[in-house]
Amino acid sequence: MQDVVQMAGRMPLAGKWAWYAHCNASKYSDTCIRLGVVTTIKEFWEYYNNIPSVGLFATSQIRCKGSKVAIYGFSFFREDTRPEWEDPVNESGGEFVLRMIGNACPSGFWASVLLSCIEGSAPIVGVRCISKVPIKVEVWYAKGDAKRTEEWLTHAIRDHKIRITSHKLHALMHSKTVNAVN
């Protein structure tokens, strides 16, 4: 077992990725707390296994250890891209917003999206899961990647039998215009 753990520590991801927690604050930039950067399979699983399951979002208040501030979501973004519209990569990109039926995001779907990020098979810059009613998952993409991201996401939704509140995926352009994508 020790050999497997050592090997995982040497297995690089398809790029560097950063974990963020989101909590309430008066200014959006203060709501986004960078938890750390992962560059190997081992580091990814160390964070993933210590972040509460997305299934807990609807039923529990999650807090940072020793803090009274409630966390309302988590993000996983490319290391050089912050989870905010003002980031240069996101400024000209957009996001697909999925609102989950039944106020829950299946953990298998969340894990699948994250694993697609680290292996490099998803054309996305980041993903965010927010504890709102209903649970909201945002899949962020860079300029020019809307169609590829839509195709990838459509397959992921179908594969995991995800139920969302709309029969269409809606692309929200970060230039603040909204388009429906069929």
C-alpha cells in the first residue's frame, strides 16, 4: 500500500488546480478563500477526502475549523484562474449553470466533473458547487469553448442521470449577457 501512495504522489495532474471555499462577506473577493493548490493525484485526493460531501450542502451548515463563518460552496479552478468573472480568463468566457432537482448534487456527478478536470478531458477552467435552493453547479469555460463544454456537459449529465430544473443548458456569458444553448 505504501508503494501505491508514493506512486500517487509522483503522478502529476493535467495542470495545476486550486481549491476554494466560499463564505459570506460584504465584498465578493473576500468570500473566496483559497484552500490550496494540487499538482498530483495524491494531493487531489487529500483535499477531496477532507472537503464535505456536496450532499451535505442542503442539510448542514459547514464551517472552517475554529471559525464562525459558514461556507456555502466550494470551487475547483485552474491554478492561474480565480473563480470570479473579473479574472482575465473568465472575463471573455462563460458558465453553464445547473440547478439540481431535489436540492441535491449527486456526489458521483461532482466527483466525475472534478476528475475530468484533473485528467484534462473537460474543456473547462473551473467548477463551483453552491449551496442554494436548489443546489447550483456552475461549469466555467474560456472564450471559444462554449460548444465543446456544452457537449461534454450534456454527456456527463446523461451518464449520471442528473435531473436539472430545465431541459436546456443555459450558458451565462461573463460579459453579462444570457444565451440559451440547445
